[in-house]
Amino acid sequence: MTTIAAISTPPAQGGIAMIRVSGENAIEISEHMFCAYQNKKPSEMTGYTCAYGEIRDGTERIDDVILTVFRAPHSYTGEDTVEITCHGGLYVSRRILGLLYRSGAEPAGPGEFTKRAFLNGKLSLSQAEAVMDLIRADGDASLRQANYAREGRLGKQMQAICAALTDLLSAMTYWLDDAEEFPPELSPEHLSAQITKTADKLHDMITHYDDGRMLREGIRTVLLGLPNAGKSTVMNWLCGADKSIVTEYEGTTRDVITEQVRIGDYTLLLSDTAGIRDTDNPIETIGIAAAYKALDDADLVLYTVDAVRGLRDEDLEALARCGARHVIILWNKTDLPHEELPECRYPIVPIAAKSNPSLNVLADALHNILGDTVTGTYISALNERQQQILVAAYERISQAQTMLIEGAPLDLICSELEIAANKLAEIEGKQVTDDVIEGVFEKFCVGK
Amino acid sequence: MEPIRRFDVGVIGAGHAGIEAALASAKRGCKTALFTISLDQIGNMPCNPSIGGSAKGHLVREIDALGGIMGTAGDACCIQMRMLNKSKGASVHSPRAQADRRLYHAYTKKICEDTPNLEIIQTEIADICMDESNRITGVVNAFGAVFACKAVILCTGTFLKGMIYIGRHGEEGGPDACLPARRLSQSLANAGIKLRRFKTGTPCRVHRRSIDYTKLQPQYGDEDPQPFSFAHSGQLRNDAVCYIANTNEETHRIIRENIGESPLYSKMISGVGPRYCPSIEDKVIRFAERERHQIFVEPTGFDTEEMYLQGFSTSLPEYVQIQMLRSVSGFEHIEIMRSAYAIEYDCINPICLDHTLAFKGLHGLYAAGQFNGTSGYEEAAAQGLIAGINASAYIRGDTPIELQRSSSYIGTLIDDLVTKGTDDPYRMMTARSEYRLSLRHTTADKRLTPIGYQYGLISEERYKNFQSKMEHIESAVDQIRNITLKPTDALNEYLQNCGTSPISQPQKLYAILKRPQVKFHDITSICGIDLNLTKEEADEAELTVKYDEYIARQNRQSEALSELERIRLPEGLDYSQIHGMSSEAIEKLTRIRPSQLAQASRISGVSPADISLIMTYLKAGGYHG
């Protein structure tokens, strides 16, 4: 049996998290990244003992952990098992899991720990049905997640990449399987451009994919608003400390100040920006340019409006520049006599930032627009797997790129791309072979 | 009725599947009858006078490696040999022979005649007989004579309820003006076997003298022709010339104007045709943007003037056929000797078979070839060989042969057929295998000859030669791993000449040979290394070095699958009893009845969770004992 790994604690923020690794190489794999403070190696540890140490990615220290070794058959699954208890928080536990995957563990399938426990005789027959329920429930959850992902941006991008690869493979197949005329799709320039394009797209998804990134790094958020709408007060309210200089003069904030804050289930990376207005002041102009630059990269805009003055034309202009980004309007200064809430396509949260109200109002608004996508409660398992699959596919495609440059024969290059395409298709539980062959018949005049 | 003769195995049909089936069965000691509608059509090539081709050449090599006849016959009847796809990477190199059609018939007929335990009988089989426990007991011919058989292999090709179409005219008939098998379909239907209609087509045969070859492009055989058979020695005949002609706008216009006369486009034929081998009207209609299509003019033999027009199969009326041919440059005065036609025939959806090619739920009934929904002589022969071995294993009580996908194109072919079924005549392609890199045609012997030997189809002598070849290759690869090359001027000059970087430190020959541009032959002669290998052995050692790493990676991808391959699924498994299975999975698994879990996992609509559930259910069943 392969060695599998998964985060066994609920995928949410908490005090500690536990990652379980099970299978014949569980101990060896964990040894790659564990560095005990008392020189205890997992391979030298007896069952039911634990060691205190750190998990390292190369030379980088990731977290202090407790590592417990269970020796077969005396473990939950009946196989060699390692449990790594680390500090809670999705980021850390996911990084450790990623390391485990890179060292040879595979993502656990639906209900797999329990299934293995059952197959290894650790659970009684009367529990079998419960095990099946678990597998089915997990399977359904993965399916829901897969469906969800399919509709999401990631799914669409992935499908586009899959389709491009399948087209390429169909052309290769057509050529490899006895075509007399060389398909223009396979001219070295075209082939190389296609492969590079696909590799770049994958790379982009791996490093920049919104949901995954928002989950790992936080949601890039800009605070926008007209001068003196109270952005810096809002910033201080969100951060709970005086980060921005709060003055009564318009145009005080000229830098982009970045701060990480937790609001409910979400991590926001906040940039407080200069107020947006036409100005001749050169320093302020730079600040405003920086604000728009921050807006370009943003996932979310918190747009502060001075409720005393109400929504003005300049506000509408600035909002128009937010494009498709998520926007929440903070109707600030409601402690003063203020305008009515206007009709608007964006959610509006009335606050009086100055009086430091509870952050829950904002958390609710965030939840309404972002849903569970970036909190880790919903896409957890899928994203680990997806990330893993994307990385594996990317590796194969970059390998194909290298081979193309080295002048390797087409069948070898084709094989790398096939592995990559099949990897990507795994997300939807499909095999690409049939699609490739369909593509040959559809696009090319085959046969003599 | 009292049987007039008694056999162990009866093979119905003596085409490429039937021949292999009958020979394998007889060689393995079973008293075998080979029934054919016409003794003069044994091993006939009613379509293309050629053996092999892309992926098909791989099949021929595999058939030969297992001890079948097609490779030897292809070599013996070869008139032109070419290695296809030479520029495209070793795993898709595929041998193809132009064959002398009448010689192939005579050659295979003689082999069958000379084989002990094998009798050839000219008759039309009308019925198969089974006892009350669905055990095969024999066959009955059209005149009521009974032949007792304990096992039967159906290799009916395109004969079963054959209908020939030219234009809007349909006529009962078999290939090449043979009689069709009119009666057997009803008997099969009575036995609960569901039949369906497929169709295929063949182009015209024309007279050699009626073509202006100066307007065509010649195509010659290879300078260094490689045989199909691993046991071949001596020369191959290789002097025939093929030619390439092209259709043009005028040809396409004639086709478009007359398309209503096609039995397919006018919906007279309901049968499904092969996508891989479309008729010329299909090509012109579906790929309207193409300005021309190639036509290959191929001799059908040495003692005949008939030429075959590959790429020009059609079922348009004869008056259109002559018009469209004469519009082609070089064909202005063409004389048609045999008209092109479409043929429609009965066949099965092969998901009713298991991996041994036996019908599920019946005992002793096997099927191979076009009857199973494939197209092509090679696909047919491959199945025939496996069905023949397995029918004889059934008689002898041996373990049947079930080739895994990773072992061969034959295994891939059969697994595809019995797992996915097929909606149009199935043609082998290298893309159908996820193991393409390791299934090179040159490794067929390594992969399959030990199995052929185990089943008694490979002689002691041949097996010894095989073993010594394997040892030579293995030791050569070992030596390549160990030899270190010093950076000499001659070596670096060579490396730079072939476009790769020179070396400054001593390096292993293995590492240098891995470079795609570096040729084993060149580098050994430059460095004065002699490993004392035959050309075949040297080539294989070189490919092993160049492909090993990639194959290892490919294999890693499929390790998890082979685990599932070991888990057998009991025959009577009731999937509806498995708690939590999706209804789609239950429906498909019940219909296809996979034999092991890996096969189940390849069925579309069966999820990894379903596979887990089956595993758990089986384990739970184990507790019941």
C-alpha cells in the first residue's frame, strides 16, 4: 500500500493541528523533514513514543512539533504511522503536509485511514458499514468539492489547460500514429510556444491562484476612499492599534501601509492608501498612484465613505475603477448625523470606526460575498490535492520543455505531456486517453 | 442427431483470427476443426494487401513473440517492407509489409493443412449447441450435420449476415464475392447473445497498366528491411513499388454532387463504420477545407496486375466510382477490376466477454476478430491467438492467459474491448496504451516470449536463442553503465557535430548515450569499444539506455493500479448489495462485470470512492468465510 497523509484535525484555525502519515514509508518520509532537539530519529524510535523537534523545509524552520511514532500493527490503521502535532493554523499544517507529499506521501483518499484500519483487521465487522458510510460521505464531499471547483475560476482555468493539452496530444497522436502529413500544430515553434504557454499558466496558478493564495497568504485588501472619509481610522479600528497617522487634514496618508489582520475566518492583508483625489501635490500624486497600483493587485476593496457627506460623484468614479473585485462599502461616521444608506450594487456596512465597534459586522459581510471559498472550511481537502496535482503536472510539463530543447524524440515528450494531462484530469476523476483519441478523429482526417 | 465427427475445439471462420485460434489450439494438443465457408478464402485479405502498419505492426510482433503465425506469414509473403514513423521516436516505429495476397492465402492454408491435430472443413455452420448448464456441446452445419466440440471460437469476421452495398443497391454477400453466413446469427441470438451491425468498406482494385505512373510519386521499400518475426532468418522480398496519387477539387466536386447516392448518406446502412478508416466521401464531407487527399496505389501481388487503391474506399455507385477516379491525375484511363463496396455485418459489443475472450455465463464459447467489433487483420489475429490458447486451456484445464495492459498492445486491446466496449470498429493506436514507451515493437519478445513458451507455442530452440539474446542485452547495458569515456578530441568533435556539448571530465558512457542525439554505433566506433553484439542486440541495448528513465517514471504512475489488478472480483458479486454505491456505478459494474478492481476503476462513472467501497465490502465478505 502507498503511504498516505492528511491533516486529521478539522481544517480551521485552532490551537494545535495534527497530521497523520500512514503506510510502509511513513517513518522514513517523516524523517526527511523532522529534526529532533535531542537527536532522536523517527526510525530509531519505538512504537508509542514521541519526540520534540522542528519541521524543516531545507534549512527553513517551519514549526515546533511533537512527533509520535506508532509501529505496525499497533496503530489505528495497523500500518506504520507517524502523527505530527504542530501549532494550529492552516498555513503551518498545510506546509507540513505539502512537504510530506514532496517526500513521497500521497493524499489520503476518501475515508482511507479508516478503510485501511478495517482492511488490516483493526476494526470489527460490525463497523464495516459505518466505514462505508464514511467513505461514501467523504466521496460525496470530494465530489461536491470537485463540482464546486469545476464551476470556480480554478476549475475553468484547469479545464482550459486540460483542453489545450488534449489538443496538443491529439495532434501528437495523429502524427505519431502514422500521419503522412506533418500537422502544423507540431512545428517546433508552435509546439514549444504551446508547451511554454501551458507551463506558464500552470506556474501562474500554482503561485497566484486566488483562493489558494488568499487561503495561504491572506486576502489582498485595499482601503480606498476619498480624502478624510476616515480610512485611517478604519485601519486603526481593524488593526486595533495606531498604524496610520490620523489627522483632520485631508491627504495625510501618503504611503501604502500593509498590515495583516484576522476578521472572523478571514485573513486580510490590508493596505491603507492615500485618499483619491485630483491633486497637484507631487508627493500626494505618488501616493495616489501607489493606491491604484495596490488596487490592481487587490482581491477585495474596503471602500470608506464619509456618511456625513454621503455618496458623491468622485466615490462613484473610484468605485468604477474597482472592476470585478469584491467591494464592501464602509458607511463610516454613523455616530454623527449622516445620510441615508444609498441603493448600491455593493454591500454596505454602517459603522462608526472611531468608537471601535465589534468586527463581527464586517466578518458577516465578508462571509456573504466570499462564502467558504477562502476560509479553508470548504475547499480544504480539494485544494491540497489540487495543489499537489498542479505541481506534479507542472513538473512534467517543464520536463517536456527541457526535453524539447534537448531534442528528445516526440514520443518521450508526448509521454510527459500525457502524464501531466492525466494528472490534471484526476481532479475530475477522468482519464484523458479517450479524449485524446476523440480529438484525433474529430480534428484530423485520419486513415488512408 | 449423432455427431459425424468429434473435436475438442471448433473454430468458425478461417480468416486471420480463425487461423491463429485454430493453430494455437491444435499446437497445444487439442483436436481442432477449422470451419470455413470456402477453402479458397483461408487467410484472405479482402481489403488492404498489407500486414502491419502503425500500432498494428506492434501487434504482429507481439503475435510472433507469443508463437502465433502472422509474423512468419507476413515475412514469407512480403513484397515490400517499410518501417513506419522512423523519424518519430522508437516507441512508435512500426513495421509494415505489402503482402502478396494470393500467396498469403496459400501459405497460411498450407500451414493449417500441415499442422497435426488440425482439420480444415469447408462448410457453413448454422447452429451452436449447448447443454442445459450452458456448456458448449457442438456445432451444426447448414445441412444438419453435427460436429461435437467442447469449445467453440467464433471468428466470423464480416461474413455474419453480410450485406454488400454499392450505391443504393444492397445484396446479401460476404467479402470478395463469398457467400455470407446467413443462419448462425439466429442461433447466437437464441443463446442470448445480443448482436448489432457494423460496417466497413474497401476501395477498387484497378489494372496496373491503366495508370500513368509518371504523374505519381513512387514509394520504395526500406534499404535495410526488418522482418516481423523474431525467428526470421534470410532475406525478405522487398522489390515492389507503391505510388502516391492525390484527389483534387474536381474529384471532390463529383463526390459532393453524388453524395445522395451513398447508402450511408441516404441512411440505407444503419451499421457503424470505422472512424479510423473513413471512406473518401466521409473525408471530403467532414474535412471540406482539405484540397486533396492521398491515394496509395499498392500492388496486390507478383503474379497479378491488380492494384489496390488505399485511402479510396467508397460505397458510391460504380458510375460515380469511375468518374471520380478518372478525375485524378494519372488515373485518366483507369480500368476498374473490382468495384469498391461497403459491407455490413453482425457483431457483438465485446463487454459481454471476459479477459480470456470467453462469453460470460457460457462455458466454452469464445470470440475473436471483427465479430468482437474490431477492424483490421492484426487486431483479429491477436484476439484469435488469445482465444485459441484459452479455448485449449479450457479443454486441458490449464490456467487461461490474460495479458495485462502493461504487458502488450494485445492486453490493451482486449482490456479496452471488454471494459469499455466499442461504438465503432476498433483499431489499435499507440495512443491507446498508457505504456507506449515500454511497449516498443522491439521488446515484444522480452515481454511475451516467456509466456508463449509457457503455453507451448515457442519451441525449445527458439526459446534458447531468446534467452541468449536477453543475456547479451542485459550484459551490454551493464557494461554501458560501467564504461567511462575520457574527453578525447575525437569524442568531443563527434559530440559537437551532433549538436550536443563536449565533455571536459571523464563521463560514463551511460550518461552520454542518454543524450538523444548520440548514437550507440557512432560512439562505440569512435571510442573503440566492441561489446560483441548483433545489430538487433545493440539497437535494443541503446534504446534501453535511452528510454529506461522515462519508463520507470511511467511505471511509477501505474503502481497503484497494479495493486488493484491483483484484487479479483467474484463472478456473482451483487453490486446492489454494496452499501453506499452510486446507482450509476452499480448499473455499469453489473453490466460489464469486471474481473478485477483495476478494470472496474477504468469504467467511466465508477469513482475512487466506489472502488474503496468494493474493497471494503469484499473484505467484510471475507469474514463471512
